[in-house]
Amino acid sequence: MRYSKQPTDIPDQLALLKQRGMIVNNENAALRQFKEKLLRLIDAYPSVSLKQMGFPRDWRQQPLWL
């Protein structure tokens, strides 16, 4: 799959990395640490719109975030 433009949303960027094999599985230590930090950051700023960053409503239930 080729993108006509660079993916700009965080979920799209992570999905692209996973598709290209840069994220082999969700047990990768670096990925786990990144997810933990990002979740803490998101929780610390509830007024920031996740929709505007490209997160779908059910993003926390999607396999990448479990």
C-alpha cells in the first residue's frame, strides 16, 4: 500500500510502522514504554481533542493499544 501523502495522525503512523514490520508485536519493550508514556500524557490533558489528532472513538480497544 502506498500513501499519496505522509500519514499525519498518530494512529496512522503507528499502523504504518506495524505494517512495514518495524513493530513486530505488541510485546516489544520500546513500543510498550511508548504506549505507557503516551497514555499517561493523554490522561494528563483530557481537554486535548483526540479526534483532532486522528484517534477513533474506540482507539483504546484496538489491538495496537491493548
